[in-house]
Amino acid sequence: MISLILSDLRRLTREKLSMIAFLAGTLCALLAAINGAHWIDRLETTRAGFLDLNARSEAEYRARFAGPQWTDVDSADAPYTTRRAFAYPIPLLADFTVGRSHLEPTMAQVRMGYRSDTLFKNYQIDNPERLQRGVFDLSFVVVVVAPLLLIGLGYGLFSEDRDSGAARLILVQSGGIDRLLAARSFNRLALVATPLLIATIILLAMGPEWAGRPGAAALWLISAWIGLLFWWAIILLINLTRFSAETAALALLAIWVVLVFVAPPLVDAIARSVHPPPSRMDQIIASRSAELDATKKYANDHPSDGLPEVQRVKDVIAEYHRISLAHERSIRPMSERFDERLAHQQEFSERLQLLSPPMALAATLADISGTGVNSYVPLRRAAKEYLGNYQKALSRGIADNRLFTLADHDALPSFEAPPRAVPTHLGVLWTATVTTFFFAAAIFRLRTIEVG
């Protein structure tokens, strides 16, 4: 068997198409690795710069608070001027799968008057098609490029020999069609899988040395290889039919287009039709209406006029805080309905993704990388909880009608990120199941085939 593999490999190295496919796959994998390395470096730099800038601002604010120029009026106004900044941790394998890391806002400040629905700015709506192919990363190579290379290498795996009449002679020399297909399959899969291995090693060498990163990368690579096996099982099955090589190529390209390009927008459209999210404009209008209703009770000629300036500032801050909390309470039901509808839409999309194993695999690769939808849901929830805890801490001091002290400032809570979400592996398990089915069908066809 080894001699058969080596013999086929020597023949492959003499074929221009095989070498072009290998070089193209290597080039794409290397470019994806370079893009991924730049992206995770950008995430690190941006996050570190944001936290450093806010740390310096916090130090300057604290120095003024403790300085001689700080007055009681400043202390009365401090609940409004003080703030905290936080940032999500960087996804473990953002350089492998960019995923949602280029869509999700991950840094913000909390302060009095901020609401959970406006905590993050420039949030973009889910788009499965863009998420799957919007960035040229290593997942793009696995989902889009590698299947095309496999099709180019395997569409005439056996059908060309059968069409030319050389099948019987080749089978006699190789010892049987099963041995021949096994040798050819091993070499062609290796030509496409090896660049992914090289890119993985490069990213691990160039990337940050975080705990758990090598294990996650190994799991990611194994999942990607399962995706290659899925396509090879289909290629084998098509080759073992009575299709000509040209017809086999056309059929495989059609399957590739449907599963990779048609399925994502179709799943997105169906999910949005079945579970349409509430209108963002309605939410904005309701939010503005609630803000006006909460503000009606406060007028410019507030009864606190004539009181000492410190007490007047405290009253203004207390009233502003009351308005903010009333506003938050009034829009919370709508925000919760919006989040619930999006959650139903995502669950429905995940079920529909099973119709396209490459799409389900892409979602799993993103989850392993920490850049999938399921990775950001607990982070968003933790951010909202943190804002609520911050507002509660301010409320306790304001309710006591006392001056805000430096100890109160230092006692304000800090953001704690939840543990990294554990990937479900549903996509790769489903892909493996479908792959096994196609391989079984190919083996059954192999046992019944007659060589013409």
C-alpha cells in the first residue's frame, strides 16, 4: 500500500494541476495566517490602548479628587463625572477565525445615565453570509477555498480512467479499485490538508502565548480536517457513479455553490421570516418617549433653588439619576423582547444550518476560536449586569443624600468577564455524521461497481 501511495505521489508531482492546487492552497493558507496574525495583534493593541488611556484618565481624576482644589461641589457632582471602563478579553483564536470579532463592540465605559440598550455603540446586526465569508482568514480557506481545490484534484479521480478505457489496466497494476482509491485519496487530501497544518503552526508561533491556545488550535485543526473529509466523501461518491469526468466536475461545483454560497443567505432569510426581530426604530421611539415622560416631572425652576450650591447640585444629580433609572425600567421589557426574539432567531438558524454541513462547521470553528455568536452572548450579558451593579452602587450613595467620597469612588465595582464559553461541537459532530454516511454510501457503491 505504501508503494502504491508513493507511486501515485510521484505521478501527482509531475502533474501541473496538482502542483498548482498545492501552491494555491499554500499561498491562501499563508495569506490567511498573515491576516490572522495582524488581526489579533490589532485587537491586542486596540484593547491595551483603550485600557491604558482610561487608566491614565482614572489616575488623573483620582488625583484631582484627592487634591486641594477639589471642593464639596465637585464631590456632590462626582456621581455624574466618575466612570469606569471595561473591555472583553480577546478571543482565544481570533487569528484562526475572525468571526464576530470584527462586528462586536468589545470596549465601553459605564457612568451615570448610561443604559443597557446604548451601552455599546455601532453594533451591527447578524449576517451569516458576511460572517462566513466576510474576512479572509483560515476559516475562509477551510470553508470556501479548500473544497474547491479538492474538487479540482478529485473530480476525475476514477471517472477519467474509466472514460479513457485505462481502468482495467490500472486496477490490475494497483491490485484493486479500493486500494487505488485509498492511495489517491490519501495523497490528494494531504495536498490540501498540509497547508492548513503549516498555517496553524505559524499562527501558534506568531501569536500570543495564552493558556489553552495550543489545545484549542489542535481541536480547530481536527475540525477543519473533518470538513475536508466531508467534501472528499462527496467527491468519492460522485466518482463512483456512471457520470463522465466533466459531468462529475459540474455536479461537484453545483453542490459547492449551493452549500457554501446559497445556504447562508437562505438560512438567514428563513430565520428572519420565522422570527423577525422587533423594529429598532420602534425601540428608539419608545426609548425617547420614555425619556420625555421621565423628565416631565423635573422643571428648570426646581424647588431646590435658593438652597446652598452643594445641596442644589446633589438634588440635580439625584433627579438625573432618578430619570435615568425610570427610563431604564420603562424600556427594559422592550429590550428583553428584542433580545429574546434574536435568541429564537439564532436557535432557529443553528437548526437550519444542519442542512449545510459546511455552514454548521464554520459556526463550530468560530465557537472553538471564541468568535462565534455563542461566545459573545455571555459577555454581553455580563456587561449589562455590570452596568446594573454600577448604577446600584451609585444609588446607595445618592439615596443617603451625602457627599460622594474618594472611598465611594474606589468602591465602585469593576467588570469581571465570565469564563470562556465552551463550544458545543454540534457542527463538527453533524459534519462527521454526514461524512460517515457518504463514505458508507461510497463503499457500498464501490462493492457493486463494474469497471467498463
